[in-house]
Amino acid sequence: MTTLLTLVVLALVAIAIWQMTKIFELSQLKAENSQIANDSDNKTNGYLLFAFLIFIYGITIFSFWNYGKYLLPEAASEHGSDYDSLMLVSMVIIFIVQTLTQALLHYFGYKYRGVKGRKALFFADNDRLEFIWTIIPVIVLAGLILWGLYTWTNIMDVNDEDDPIVVELYAQQFNWTARYAGDDNVLGKANVRMIDINKANVLGLDESDTYAADDIIVKELHLPVGRKVNFKMRSQDVLHSAYMPHFRAQMNCVPGMITEFSFTPIYTTEEMRQNPDVAAKVKRTNEIRAERAAKGEDNSDPWEFDYVLLCNKICGKSHYNMQMKIIVETQEEYDAWIAEQKTFGQNVMGQADAGSANDFGKLETATASH
């Protein structure tokens, strides 16, 4: 609200200054009444073009210098370097073209400004110029598009080569649930119509499907470093988007269908915490949190870097907080963790046994009362 009021006040001040300027111009007896720009006006506008050119270059340099530290660190997935290279080359080309075209645009605006008595020289057509400004963008864009298609094809090639782990990411407002395929590495059938909270069947697994018995359902995602992971993604309610920025991975989760993505983590969580860019970000964040703690404000506990799964679609009022922690560890650490997790079959059987015991207890009580 304060920001809005500040903007309103600034807008009113600007309008007041503009009105005062008009009044001042009208008060000058020697002021020209003509609305046609003269040589002085054109020259002034030419200088203003140069001033604006310096401004846009300055704000660009300032943005890179001051905000470049907020960019993502080195990619933590095998395909991430290809993605980053394509992005870097695209941005370099864009900035080179932008720098040259903006410089020429503003320079020509000044050089060929209107001067009394000077007639503009123009060409009805120029085949050479038209060929140059057509063929160069065609070649550059065709190269980027072909490179992009090649990179996209490689990234989106989800296959069963290299013994991948199969994991389902299940999205719902406003949390994530992960399901591992278990020892058989095959996910059991599931449908939202089969969800039964009373039996701990939160993902709607088909209890009659033998492939579902060894599936493991968790709320924290563990991945072994150097091991390929094939993700199957579902949504229970609305359109979500599984976004893992450090792995350069994103895929929509669509109700009623299964989408897929695959990548291989190359750095463990501990290794990424040693990355200079990550360490610098943690330091900056904890300095801010220390200031908040000194003032007794909330959200002031020291922060430690972790990979994270986010939702990158505006899926509702708590969209901002829809996330899951991802831990990348060694194969040995992963094996030890997965061995500690209960399978879907064990959970369902545990619920069934508990229910049977409860029913038996009720029967004994009723018999004793009679």
C-alpha cells in the first residue's frame, strides 16, 4: 500500500511540474506559437536520444554487475551444461545485436535530424541491403533453432537405458509426494478414484496390482549421484509444473495424464554446498537473517542450501510454498535410506492388521458383555 501511495504522489508531482512548465512557456512574450519543430528542437531531441542510449547501456551494465550474483549456479545435472550453453550463446547474440542496433538507431536519429533547407534522400528499394538484413537473421536463427531442437531432443529422450530409477512425482494443492518403483523398478497402477486415506492409500494405488506392493511413498526426494532417474508426473487437481531449477528440469503435471522427464544428478548436495556461488548466496542470506534475528523478527533461522522441487505454475493461494526437499547423495547412502522406508504393501497390511485387531477386540468386548 505504501508503494502504491508513493507512486501516486510521484505521478501527481510529475503532472504538477509539467503544468507549471506549460504555464511558464505561455508566460513568455517571445515564445514561438508554432507547433512545428525547428532546428533547435531537432538538435535537442538528437542529444536526448544519445542521453537515453547512455541510460539503457548504463542500466544494462548495472544490472549485470549488481544482480548477476542472483543467477543460478552451475547445473547439477548431466544435461544442464547443454542447456546453459544454448542459453548463453542465445543471450550473447541477443546482446550483441541489441547493442549494435540501438547504437545505430540513436546515432542515425541524431545525424539525420531535420534541418531547415535540407531534403531527405531515400531509396525506393535496395536489393543488396534487403538481402543482407534478411539472410543474416535467417542463418543465425536457423542455427539456433536447429541447435535448440537437437538439445531438446536429447534432453527429452526418456528411455530405460543405463538402469534408471523410476520415480513418480505426484502434485496436489499445495504439496508434492514422491513414489519410488521399489525392487521391481515398475510403478504400480494408480488412479485418483482409488484414494483411500483410511488405508494410507494417498496416491490412489491399485491394491490388486502386484507391481504396487513394493512401491515406496515419501515426502522427501532422495537421488543417488551419477544414477539416471526417470520421473513420471501426475496431478490430482489442477495444472502444476515440476520445476527443479538446479537440475535445469521442468515439466507440467497435468490432471488425467502422465508426463515424463529424465536426468542424471552429477553433484551431491554436500558437493553443491561447496560451490563458490552457492556458498556466497548462503552467506548473503544468513547475513540478512542475522539482522532479522537481532530485531526479533520471524524467518531468521540460519539457512542451509538444499536442492528443491518447486511448482512453477500459479496453482492457487499457497502456490509459493509448494515445494519438496531433494537430497542427492552417494549410492551407498541412498541404498541405506531406501532400505529404511516402508513399502506400500507394508503400510496397507499394517493398516489392515490394525483394523482386524480392532474389530477382534470389539468382538471380544461384545461377547464378554453377553
